[in-house]
Amino acid sequence: MSDKVIAMLIKENMVTRSGAVQSLYKLSRPVDNGCDGTTEHVIVSATYVLGVPETYIFPSDADGAITSWLELDGSYRGGTDHEQALRGAGWEVAPAR
């Protein structure tokens, strides 16, 4: 069995009131949620703050509600590419169906 985490797209192009574009991913196995446990779902959120692009990964529940605002590994400033953030976390991105 591989230790590699695979992120599978569940729902994409969810736009928040502030204009962030978010996608919900299910992970092939639980990962550390950054605070007090693990998560099997993440929201990847891309937006511009003061003109600077940024993409963050947050733990979420299966419905896409963010469960902690602590950014996970892979989050970065300087771009708005969801897959780049997921790869930066060390995860593979499953091909779109």
C-alpha cells in the first residue's frame, strides 16, 4: 500500500462572497489537520488580498465547511493554482473524471 496521499476533486468553482474561488477535495487517507486531529477533506481557496494572489489549503468536513483556519502545508502566496498548492503539500492530484 502506498503512503502517497491522493486528492480527488469533489466540487469545484465555489465562489465565496469575498470572491475567493474554492474547491473541495477528498483525500485518499487522513492527514494532520494542523491543530488537534486529522482530516480526510480539504478546501483549496484561491483569492487576491491587496492585489497579491494567494492559495490556501484548509481542513474541512465532507460538505466543504472549513473546520480550522490554520493553513495546511502547500498553501502559498504568488499564485492561484489549486493543483500547485496540493502538489506543494506533497499530494498527488487525481485526474478529473
